[in-house]
Amino acid sequence: MRYFAGPGRSPRRGLEPSRGGVWAAFPADPGLPKRSLTVFDKVNFDEHILAINFFSPPAPPNAALEAGLAEALAHYRERAGRIGIDATGNRVILLTDAGARFVEAVADVTLDTLMPLEPAPALARLRPSGDGAMELLLVQVTRFPCGGLAVGYAMHHAVGDGRATSNFLVSWGQATRGAAISPVPVHDRVSILRNLVIGSTNATSGRLSTLRAPGAVEKEGLVPATDAAEVVLCPDVAVYSQLGFPVYDMDFGGGRPFLHMPSYMPEEGVVFMVPSSSGDGGIDAYVSLFSNAMHVFKSCCYSLPVVNTGLRGSVARL
């Protein structure tokens, strides 16, 4: 069963039909509250961030997870909104409270039979797809016969980066178990960027001040560095780091996830670095390469000298 969860409202049953593979914005109601996008939001990929968290039993019922999600969305209204276009033609986040998509699923195998999990096409079945979705947040809760739980999500990059997404997931867990939301989200994106400018060097400060001005994207001719549709980056790589993010602090009341990992993403040259599930301060690196290049990559990495980082004997797992 699929339905929508929104802040302070009952879930709306049923699933809206897909609108195809193009994620579009619509004109904003002049009276509808909205959030402006920063220059960084405007030039970022127009896509959803995908990842999955795995929990050992016990896990709260789906009704509790849905109620907690609605409560968290009341504090993070952007994630229950939609992308729109204001009177000046700029893309904005409309605070429509239209809700997030919540998908319930049941697996017919125990979770331990899937371990150790590795990035593979089958992983896509454990999280929702953001393709063609109007929602900025989609989550999928998959229950296993053993009582284990997988929570996959797709969060649009316009509403927040990896750190903001991690904070929201922590808040969802807090709301589910009846704890206070902490940290309290900051919604004034302009002030965040202003603080970034103030904390920069003078040279960089002047540059960022220019980019912060209205129409800076158009004046500077800024565009994403790569096309999200281009799935081969060779000979370059794109590295996404979640190091330092609270990815293992999400707790619905039954304990933290025993594994956090990015979803299957078959884009050559993409590297995800996440805190290790072992809890020893190590790093798990998920690397997407053509098979004929993997042996070269391994030989390069395994020949690197060991560096004492002071992070409790940190090691890289490839």
C-alpha cells in the first residue's frame, strides 16, 4: 500500500500516477509561502539522493513510522512541498504541505540471508524511485520475516545536501519515539549562505557575495559541472563524502541501523565514502567502475602507504 504523509494531516490514500521521467516545476500561487533556492541549489543536479538504512528487530509498526514522519515533516516543511516557479521565473520550494510518498513493502526472505550486501541492481527494490516523482521526499519501508527492517529513501537535492538529509532522518527517528527534534532545522537559506560568506577569506567573500546577488546564476552563466544524464565520467571521478554525517544516529526506538549504504547507482566513476558500519572509525568506499578497470583501481589503492589519521585506526574498505 502506498500513501502520502504530510505535516499535521491525515495520510491521503492512493498513489498519484507517474508523470514520466521529466521532473518539472509548476507556477507558484502568489499567496503560497515559499523558500528561495541558493545559487548552489540552482546549479546542482535536479535529482533525488538515494540510500538505504537496515535495522535489526525490534522495529515499531508502520503506523508509528508514518506518524513520526508526519511529525518530522511539520518541522521540515520543505520536504513536504513541491518545486515551483515564482513571478520572476526562478525556481523555488513551495510550502504546499502536499506530503511525502510512503511505500510499504514486505520481503519473503530473512535479512541475514542477504548479508553481506553489495551494490547490485536488486538493491533498487529496497528504495523508492525518484524518477518522474513530484514529491521531494519518498521513503520505502520493507519488512522482513525475521523482524528486520530496511528504510530506503529518495530525497531531492534541492531541499538539502547530505548533511541536511541526515539531520532530517535523525529527526524522523526522534519524532517516532517521542523525543524532541534536535538539532532544530534552519530554514533561512540566505542567512546560511551569508554566514558562509562572512566566514570566508576576503577574496572568496567577494566572489560569494556576487553569487548571492539576485540573478547571479544567469549573470555568471553557471551550469552544473556535469550532466546528470551522463553516466560515464572516465577518466574523471565524482566523490561524494558522508564522513562526519550522523548516518548511524537514526533510531525509531529499536536501535540504530546496523548498516547504511548508498543505493545501487550504475554511474561509472562515482565514489561514495561513508562511515563504516563496523563502528571502529573506518571508512566504507563504494566505487562504481567498469569491470575491466577495477583491477587497476585495486592495485593503486592497495599499494597506497598507510597513513595514521588519528581516527581510531581508520582503514578504507573497498
